[in-house]
Amino acid sequence: MTIQELDNKYYFHDSMITNISYIESDHKLIISMEFCNWAQSWYKEGDPELVELKLIFYGIETYDGIVGDVDYFSILDGEIIDEKYHLFIEDDFHQAFYEYYLEPSSVDVSIGAPIVD
């Protein structure tokens, strides 16, 4: 899908990032998260409120941001700005903010298992 299709379909605010991986040889950025299923337009009562989700950006030529497991970084915003996908992320524990402007050739979303508290 395109970033426009991603932006139209998914709402990432308050979803919690658990891992960020960059595979340089494949130009692929993978962001794993506990996704707020309850905040989506398709959510119905009885559906899992949180699900595992992998957001895969293809065609990322360079990435010099955080990689590895993270301690639940919260997505504050995900939107298109100047034809790039802008992710604004908060690390509450370290009182830090991170901004990424990504220009992927395409994006995939993989929704996994429900998260049970």
C-alpha cells in the first residue's frame, strides 16, 4: 500500500512501539507495536482492544534512528507531511521525543494476535 492508503486506513495514536528493526540490505524498516484496535473505524464491541501489529516500510534507503527493543514508546502522531510519512513518538520514561520522516516505496501492515492483559 502507499503511505496515503496507510494514512487513510490506520490510526496509530496511543499505540505502543515495542521494537524497531532496520534491515539495511533490504532497505526495510519494521516497527512492532501493541496496536490500539479499539481506535479504528472498523472496531466492533467484542473485538480485541489491542493487537500485535507490524508496520513494514519498504524502500527506506537510510535510517539512523533507534533500533532494537524499546520500553513502550507511544505514537503521538502518524501523518503525511510533504509527501513523507511523519511519525512523532514519545519515550515517557526518558522524557524524550523522536520524529521520523519516512519516504517508503510501499508499506505493509501485518496484524497478529490479540494482546491479553
